[in-house]
Amino acid sequence: MLKPPDYIHKIQPYIPGKPIEELERETGIKDSIKLASNENPQGTSPLALKAILKFLTKSKTNNSLNRYPDGSGYYLKKTLSNFLNVREEEIILGNGSNELIDIAVRTFMQNGDEAIMADPSFIVYPMSVQSIGGEKIMIPLKNYTHDLEAMADAVTDKTKIIFIANPNNPTGTINRKKEFDAFIKKIPENILIIIDEAYYEYVTDPDYADSMRHLREGKNILILRTFSKIYGLAGLRIGYGISKPEILNEMNKLRPPFNTNILAQIAAKHALEDTDFIRTTIEINEMGKNYLYKELREMDIEFVPTHANFIYICLKHDSKIFYNKLLMKGIIVRPVGPKEIRVTIGLPDENRRFIEAFKSILNSLN
């Protein structure tokens, strides 16, 4: 019988959210809304869409879809270099930042090595570590936030990587400058610190930890960012990492050729330039956040104030019950714990529909 190694067999696969089309087919519900995956509810950057359409409407012999993409991502990296004020050799592109997590783990870890991460945090971290036979060291959150002191204390001779999601997914909390600075000082030079900043564009707190400063000071840090969230390009799967050239040179040995597609590179380049779209997205998110805070407080529902585009809600009932009842009302959210759900902040009408459905379910259970 064909069987994978035990460390592969034990991995719990990622379970994606239910597609809207399938939910509507199963239930007969129309106009469903998806508040499960933290996508941008207002869609995709108009500048990115315009660039894609312009590319696709070139003559048949000139649109290049029959050719492999630029394996180096030359134009996107040049744009990112100017945007971030870093050198092009300090940037690596990925098929979403997920791919870069996996490449970093395969580059700097081997069977038996340890990686430290928070619990709960992004589910891909332990999956990637387990995939190479590594050991995941899970450190419980403190006040729904990464306990950086406890994470530093967990370092051993076997530690090779430390993951920090800032803001954290699923709780939406951040680590601030003082605690982050103290943490960095404690970590030995032979450990790679991966700072996952998938939602950093949403953060408005001036005390947000400055990972770029520590990278510029020479620390062994890999900063991960994505075009899937605020830029609205989740369907094209493109992200990037920022680090020392010597770290990225090793990762590039395992990065698949042509790992980011032509349309993704074009869209990402132009999305970076769409400041109006980003500003509007942040305004919509802040408005939705304040509305949901108000409604949840009036219902006496516990939640964690967020620095991202989603809210971690603590229920008094089984999260699967709420999830299924919301599904039957055409609303898809994400259960993330026995009594916890994560809800993406949507457009005003989507937020109102969620609250109306939430109130109805709450009344039926009380």
C-alpha cells in the first residue's frame, strides 16, 4: 500500500471556505455573501483591472499568454523596490505569501528541527513545518496577542524559525514596538524570524512594530506581504517577501521557475499605484469596523478589537451551530475555535445583513 511518511499522514489539510455558488446550489438561497476569507469586499483595483484588460486585448500574436511569465518578475520587483525603498535583490515574489512560507521552511529547516509559532495563528505555519518532519512549538496567545516573551523563552538549540503574524490571523491583534524590539534582541543570529504582515496596510496604530527597521539593521528577518487582501488580487495569487539578499539567494534555489503568472505580475504592479482604491478600502473598512463594534456591544457579544479587515468574535454557543445557521441565511463566515468565529468586514449592506442574521440566530438560541 502506498503510504506517505507519518509526519505527512498526520497533517490536517486546510479546509477552504464554501464557494458562494455551491452554497446557493445546495440551499436555493440567492445573493449570498462571503465573509470568511478576508478578501477586499469592494473588489479589485481599477488600475489593475485596466492593465489586465489592456494586456489581454493585444493582438493574438502579441499578448504573450502562450509564453512563460518573466521568471524574475523584473518589472514588478522594480516597482516594489521604488515603493518600499529597498533593493531589488531584497525582494522575492511568491504564488501568494503562502508559497514563500513553504519555501522558507524547506530552505532553513530539516527533519527534527523546531519552529515556534503562536496558537491560534495562521494555519499554514504548522502545516509547512510538519511537511518536512519539523516540530511545531505552539505558544498560547496572551490577551489574544502573540506572547513574544514566552516565544523567546521557548527557543532551543533546535529552533530554526519563529513565525509572527502581525496583525495576527485570526484575532486581528498587533505586537507593538517596545515588546517587539525587546524580543528581537533575545533571538540568536542563527534563527530566521518570519514576520507575516499580510494585513499591515490596514494598521493605523503609530505604535505598530517596525519590522523594516530591524531588517535594515541586519537582523535575520523575512517580511511577508501579499496582494490578496487590501489590493483585491486574491484570485491571482501573488505575494512578496523582503529580506537580506543572502537569505533570498538560498530561498531562490527552491523557488519554482515561473512561480508567479503574467497577469498577476501586471495586476500587482498597477495595484501598487492605485492610491485612491487603497484609501477607499481603508475608509470602508473603518466604517464597517465601527458599525460592527457598536452592534456587537449592544448585543453584549465579546469580540477582539481588530487592526485588520476581520473581527474575532467570541460566542456563548458552539461556533459550528452559528456557522451552519448563518449558512442557511446565505452568509459564509469562518469558525476558528469551539466558540469563536472570524468575520470579514464587508460592505455596509453586507455588514447589516450579517448583524440581522446574527441577532435572529441569537434570539433563537436564548
